[in-house]
Amino acid sequence: MVTMWDKIAKCLEGYPERLNVAKILIKSGLSIRNGKIYCGDIVIPVVRISRVAGVDRRTVTQTIKMIESNPELKMIFSGISPAGPSLRDVAKYLNFGVVEITPVDAKMPGILAAAASLIAQKNISIRQAIVDDPELTPEPKLTLITETKVPGELIPEFLKIKGVLKVSVY
């Protein structure tokens, strides 16, 4: 099965710096439209991306041109949007709970469903579910932000879910 990232990597083959720029755009949910980089409706200056990618502005500009000249890449990058705010780093200040699950294989189905079911059995509401893309994140995780703290007694239950490597509850 050819993944989105496989398509991007093939089109940008031989241009590692441009590939790095593309990765940053995807990871950040930034789109490309009419020669500009957008976060939602906000234009992001090329120089900001160049600093994050560790390349010069021309590399970012050339990446944009290359993406817009390739119909397949243009379709992907014009349709990307940010996934929204993450409450992960402010959960403790809001008295929310956080469950981080590291899978054995991030492509294994059913981990999110089983974890959500365990939390629901304790009558706890899930505010957010954030799943890292295994193609873009070296150690992808499932992060569940809950309305209240999750009891530590659920840790062994999470570990029984097929495909779960480790669990952190805080």
C-alpha cells in the first residue's frame, strides 16, 4: 500500500532539504495555496519555515513551487489543515487527566477503541484523542485527554489491550 508520505517522498526524491520542508508542513498542518504557506487562513512567512527546517528561504520557495507544479502534491498540500489545539500540555492546569499509550505497532487497529471503552466504563468523558501519524513521528503515541483524572488502577487494563507496549497516566 502506497502511503501519503511515500507519494511525497517519491516526488521530492533527490531533494532532502525540500523533503524536510514538506515534513514540517505536514506535521504542522500547514497548507500551500497560491504560492503561500497557510495555517488555516493565516499566512506563514517563508522565513519562519526556513528557520525551523534549517534551510534558506530559497529552498522553502523552491519547495512550494515544486509542490504546486505537481498535481498530486498540490492536491495533498492544498487540502491539509491544522487539527486544532492540543490540551496535552495544559491538562494538569485544567484538572484533566492524560493517558499516553505507546503501541507496539501504530498501525494495529483497535487500540483507540479499546482504550476509549475502558475509560467510558469508569464513566469518564474524553475531551480529546490525539493520534500521532506513524509516518511522521518516530515514536507515535495515542494521547487521550479526559474530563477528570484516570484512576491508576486502569493501567494494567490498558496494558492488556492487544498491541499496547506502554502506558502513562497523569
